[in-house]
Amino acid sequence: MLLLVLLPYLVCVPFMISGLDPLSNVTSYDNATVVSNRFIITPNSLSRAYGIVRPDSQKRGIEFRVHHELSSEEGSSATLTNVTAVPSTHVVAVESVQEIQKLKEIPMKPPTMLTRRGKNAHTKLHNMLSTHRMTVRCSINIGCQIADKCEQGVDRLHAEGLTGKGIRIGILDSGMVFRWLYSRSDHSLVGIDKTHPLFRDKNIIVHDFLKQDPDQLDQCLGHGTSVAPSFKGIVGAKPDNELNIRGVAYDASLYVYRVIDCQRRVNIDAVHRALEQAARDDIDVLVLSFGSPYGWATSFYHESLRDVIRSGRIVVAAAGNDGSSGLWYTDSPGSEIDVISVAEVENKFDIYFPRHWSVHLQFGGVKDNPTYISYSSDAPLLINAKLDVFATSNACNPLPSETPNLSKYLVIVRMKKCPIVQMLRNIANKGGETMLIYGHRHRRADKNVGTYKAAFISASADEFLVERLSTNHRVSAIFPKNGGIFEEENPNGGLISPTSSYGPTYELLLKPNIAAPGGAILTTSPLKRGTYGIERGTSFAVPFVAGCVALLLQDRRKVTNTRNILELLETTGEPVLSSYNGTILQAATQQGAGLINCHNAVRYNTIVTPGELLLRDIVQVQKKWITIHNTGQSKQTYHIEHRPAGTAETFQRDGIYPAHGPVPLSTRTASVYFDPTSFTLSRKETKAVSVTFVPPKGSVLYSGFIMITSQTETLHVTYLGLGASIRDKKVLDRSSLAVIAKNGEPHKWPTPYTFVGGSVPEIQYRLAFGTPKLLIDLVKYDNRRPKDKWIVGNIVDRRWLRRSSQDPEDKQFRMKTVLEKPVLGNGDPIPDGDYRFLITAFHVTGQHPPRPEDVETWEGPLMRFKVNKS
């Protein structure tokens, strides 16, 4: 399908609505912000959008400017130029246009920063800081017997020569820490300074699709800089850095595409263009560590992602960090078919930085050497060499010409009335790279150090420091290498994080697909945040999986297509417990196929297909088939057994909304039978096994694992089903339905609306479950024959809506639509008269055209339209 995108800004839309809303006359409020004068158009034809839509729209007096036109498979971007002159609803009537919708912006949720103090400090960091060495606790036999063998195996692959070399990884995010270098004579571009030490001498290509920052630095947000290390940090850090961070695929080439702005908004037009550029760059693996709750497998990104995946590229995306919201709440674009959606596993060790650090100052000729001076920073200033100290009391103006090259000095500067960044800039112009600021006790709360490596000396050290610096003795500084970083064992290490979002999709697809370390991740951050930081969330689990995919692609021994890679990851993962006080496995709706094991995915000789069995909402007995293929050189005997996961109690007791997270689990599991239960395969031999499921009764999501064990390997197939018909799930929260009058109160009596001075009707509603289609129609009543009514026309037609949030602070808690002008969706005026709003919500999997049992309806109170003709 060809898309004509008439609007550039939009973030991961919780629900991207395709429909026929009267664009200039209806305002719908949710957690998205509508971008003025920007629209998405889907033409009917596969020809170029501009050439098709322009002639038809000109017939109706509508002009638009093309903002960006993608390939014919993906679409175009344009801007309407005379929206105020011609009602934009008329565009819907253009013969060549299939759909038109507003473009929206939706903010990302920020990652969580860990700040909790620990009990013990270590001068040398434990190797667990490399998250690929994180282990799971084998309380039950899930493929290993002792914990130290339950590792994810990345180090073993590195030892075997797999480091991601030759693989291209593309990261769609907020950019990365780097700075363009310009010639001072003619201001021409002369190169890139990768200012972060972990990214120096790396093969990194950067594309900025926002063009908001002349320096294009990822300094305002830092999300992309923190994600990138999974390849050059989580993913790609060389093993010779200060903090022993070793990336999963540290020899892979990084391509960075900036699509997230400083306000955490994902620019959807930029995403489409970035995906198109990624295809031109011949990217192998795409990382999308952003998203917003959606729940449907068909999102706004569908067309572009479909083309990317069809071209053989692997897309890895975050499942989301809304575990408290319960089931059916995974993020888009991770909810898309064939996109690998990643859940978060808690790290075995919590690691964190204290807020205050110390520098050792040595004063020549002073007996009490060395002196420890503390400074305040989110992360330590990691300096390997001993530095002499250069002190200045005034850097508001350029430093004197006789000032030495300060690159080998620790510069201590006194705070003055000028902006801090002005002082630091003057110091940097003399080569200064590391600065400590003192004298800020009585200053305003100006702590902005920009992109410079700078921190604030504790106020208690001010007087002492002034006294010592007044002497003529030489002063030098030593920064401890790792002494300030703390770690302690995490009692929930190896479990799925409670913040990790639950699936499945409304189509009952398995989401998330796989889990990876995402809690307490030591990674890179912009320089003004201290170079390194500790993050958590599914955003930081995604690059780990992408790094493992890069190792699979480098090996290429078993890789045939996108689905093949997903199956390899799913069947070789480690199922994760729900807690350590029992033996119940976490539901697949939150852990997917379990904790990823990179080594097993690459090196196992047994290949099992498919990786997942989707039982949908069929309540009868079902028979499925799995295939086991022995690619090894020796004969193997296999045993098949069933390990059920906890069954998710889907809805709140005495309620219509899904249960809050952590979702209650029960042991009402499916009964599963195999034929055969054991067999022997010679080398290169294949066997099909039948699996019969008897589902539990009731509206529960049941899941588990079909375990396939040989003498040397253990694999599994994940299954998921619903014990009742999803079509029967109620969508409308009838307690929330209301038409709001001008005074802000729900009206109960016939209320006149003049569409002047705020006299407009507003519909409020909440959705207890997702709906593939929501209609708001205008119904006409004849006062002389009250029983007679007919639909005058449509006001709102929305597709693929997710359920409402249960958090009253969330903008998605209550949806509302305001009819701002007396005009229908097709542009026809609404005459004076008595009307009601009719809401129709379609059930999931309902038939089209719908039967009565496939929809829910609600009629609002009587309204009297009296348009002010003056």
C-alpha cells in the first residue's frame, strides 16, 4: 500500500488511527498531541502519491506541498497548504485517496536511572557487569543443572571468534554522542569527533533526520548513546575500556539514525525515512528501542516495517515498560508480526554509582598528603593519568595568552556570575578537558555543564581548597579508576522485571518473543552526565538481543530467513521462574520464550520448528505438530515433556478491565499429550511430533513449554492460548460514557448547541479492551415519532484502538471527541434538529459485516443543534 504522509512529527503512537475523521471539525483527545497542518494520506493506487492525489484534489480547490515522498512501497510525506480555506474533510472524498488521518506526537517514557546505594564497594568490578555473563538460577531442570552453566554464552562465542565483524547494525533512536568538526577558516565539514571514549576509533555512521541541532549531539536525551553500547557498549564496547564493559557484537559496524527529539517524541516521518535509508545502507539488524503501548500487530509502522522485513533485515524492538498495566499492553512497533519483541530480565547484580565521588589531591610540601576532595556527579570522571592542577579564579573571559595547554591538567575554576558553560568553553579553548568547579554555595541553581567533562566540588571543601591553592606548591590529582562503583546481589536477579510489559497482542500473537538483561545495565551516557551511567528497561534489553542476532548472522551456519532467526532464539532460550519461592514458570505473556542464550542459538546442532505454537481462543482440543532436525554428526535420543507456565488470570475480579501487574498466576494449565514421547535421530535425520492440547476452561491465558531434551542439548517450543472466546470480551466501559455540555458536566436533558462561544458537544468514553473499529455516528430523531430514528452520517471512524489506561494521571485514561463544527465526516453540513450520538465498538475477531454479537453500541442523550446563522 502506498502511503502519502502529510505530517512529520509523531511518536510511537499507542494507537495510530486510520480512518475518516472530519479532520478540521472533530478534535479527539488521547495521549497524543496533534501536529498542526500535517496529515497522513493513503492513496488507492500504487503509483506515486503526488501524481495521483494532486489532480483529484485540485478539482476540489485543495492544494498541498509534498514534504517527503518515500518509495512506492512505503509512501510520501506532504503538507496541506490551505486547510483553513477548504474543510480538510473534503480530502476524504477525493477519488484517489483511501484514507486520511492526522499526524500525532506521543512522548516516550524515560528510562529508569538506578541511584540506590549498596553495602560494599569494590575496587575491581565483578565480571557480572558484562551483562552477557548474567546467570539464571536453575531451581528446576530447564536445561542446565548448576547456575554457572546457565549463562548466556556470549563470552564463549567471543573466544570462538564471533564478535559481529562484517555485520551492520542500525539504531533508530535519539542519536549518539559525537560532534561535527568544522574548519575555522571556511566552516567546511572536516570530520567527526566521537567525544565519548568508548566510541573513539569505531566505525560509526550517523544520519540525523530531525536537523534540529547544528552540532547534532545526543546531549539532551542520551537514550541513543545508552542503547548503542550494546554493540559498542551493551552491544559493541571493546573489552579494553575503563569499566570492563564488553559489547555483545563489539566488532559490528554501527549506523545511527536520529528520529527522537529532545522532548522524547518519535518523529514518524523520520522513522519512515530512516528505514528507507537503512535499506540503502544495507543494514543487517535494526534496533528500535522506543515504543508506546498499542497491543495490535498492525501499527502505524506496518507498511515500512513489512518492506524492511521482506528484504531480509532483522528488526528488534522493545516490549515496553508498563508491566503494572497488565495484559494486552505491549509496545508498538514491537507488537508487529516478525518484529522480535524483547522483555526485560533483572540483572543478577545491582550496580550503581553513588552521587558523590572523590579525587585525590597531592600538595607538594604539605605533610597531610594526599587529600581527598569529594565532587558531585551522576558518574565518576574516569581519568587514567595523574594530572597537574591548574587553578583559575575567573574564566568568564577568555584565558590569558600565556595560559599553558590545559589538556594535561585538571582545571579547578571558581564559579562567577557568568554562565557555567561560558567558563568551561573558555577553558576548553585552551585545551582543557577535565574541570572541577568550586565556590557555588551561594550561587543560583545553575548546574548546566553542557557537553563538557566537569563536576562540582562539595561546598564543604571550598574554604580548604582556597587556602591550599593560595600556596605556590605544585598540586597534582589522581582519580580512582573503579573505586566508586558499587554492586550487590539482586534477590530478583534472573527474573522478569515487574516493569516489563505483558502481551499478548489482541490477535493473540506471542509478544514479547524473548527476554534479555535490561535491569541495572552499566552503559554509556552523554559526557555531561558523566560518560557512564546505569539504566534499566526493555530499551536496554533490545540491543543485547540485536547483538546476539549479529553473532548469528556472522556465523550464518543455520540462518536462512527472519523467521528462522526468531525460531533459533526462541527454542534455545531458558524459561524463567515467576519467583524464587516456588516452581511456577512466569507466563509466556510476559517472558515470551524465556531468557536468551546466545551460545546455544548459534552452536546447538538440533533445530526445532516452529518456535511457538499459537492456540488462539479455540476452546476445543487441538492437535499441532513440531519438527526436530538433528544437524549434528552423531546419533541423538530425544525425550519430549511438558512444562506448564503459570496461567494468567486475565481480568480483575468483578471488573471488565485486565488485571493489574504483576498479573495473578494460577495452576489451571492445559493438558498436553505427545506422540511419540521419545525417539532417536541419526545425523541429518528429521522427526515430526504431534502435540495435542486440552485447554483449561475459563477466560485465562494459558502457556508453557514443550521441552525437547537430548544427551547434550535442551530446547523448547513455547505455546500460548486463551481458554475462552476473545470475541465475547466487552469493549465499552459503560460507566464512563457521557456527552459533556459547555459547563463541563454530563448533560441529561435535551441540550441546545449553537457551535458558538464553546457551545459544542463533547463525547467522553473509556475502552476496557481493544477494538479493531470504533464508530461515532449522528442519529436523527423525529419528535413526532420518537421510535423512528436513522443514521444521518458518520462523525468518527477509528481503527485498531488499544484499551484505556487505568492510571488516572495518564492522558489515555479517558478519551474524548469534540464536534467543533456542525459538519459530518464527508463534509456535509448538519442541519438544525434533534440528534443523538451513537457509538459502535467492534469486538476483536468479530465478523464483517458484523452480526449483533460482534458489536457493542451506546446512544447518548438527546441534543438540539441550533446553529447561529449570524
